[in-house]
Amino acid sequence: MVTAFILITTKSGKEKKIRNTLLKIPEVKEAQVVYGDFDLVVKLEADSLDKLNNIVLSKIRKLSDISVTTTLISI
């Protein structure tokens, strides 16, 4: 099991919309709207690093209201 935390910057005012969309992805375990340099912190669990990569690239980064993502893989 691979656990990652994804720090996300969204377009202005889209934080809650993105949060609700991300929570529909089964591998997303938590999604919190936060203040500071990032708008969301997301906890994701995947079976493998390849699956994690696929989720980030094809399901998260493709969302049009996301500007920037930073992925932190837990060890």
C-alpha cells in the first residue's frame, strides 16, 4: 500500500467543488480545504506506485479547476 499526500492549488473559489469531486475517487481517503500556500490537502492510498501515478495524472491533474499539485509520498 502506498500513501501519499497531495497539496493542491485551485482556481479561486473552486476549493469546495474540487474537494467534493476528489472524494468520489475511491483511493482518496481524506480531502481538507486549508488556508495558506495550498487550497487542499488530500490523503490518497493506492495499491502500488504505478496506480498512484495513474490516479494523480489521469484523475486529479486533469481537473480543469486545479492549477498546481505537489505529491508527497509517505515512507
